[in-house]
Amino acid sequence: MAVAIAVSTGGISGSTNKRFRIAVTKAGITPVTKRSNQTYEVGYSQLSAKIQNIHKTGGKIVSVTEIV
């Protein structure tokens, strides 16, 4: 599965100062349980670790968007 990452090219801030919003959906424990949606806001330096953590806990990343 490919995840599209939307990144703006405007502004003069360096990549280390950028913040990203990760939209995640997590399946319920049973088939009857509703799926939950969550969003996380992390800095560039934490982005990779957060994505890995989401995958380890069974989450599905819906989108990754730069916060301008």
C-alpha cells in the first residue's frame, strides 16, 4: 500500500522545523467493534519513529500532511 505525502514547497523553513499531521485508523479488537480514527502531530525528527510505532501497534496510515 502506498501512502501519499503532501508537502508544500513554499516558505523558507528548513525540513527539521517542519511539523506533520498523521491520520491513522485502527481496527477494533472484534469484527463488531468500530474502527477508530486518530491524528498525531509530530516534528520532522519524530516522523519516522512515529510511523514505525503506528505500524507496530496495528494502525493503518491514511495520510501524512505537512502543517504549514
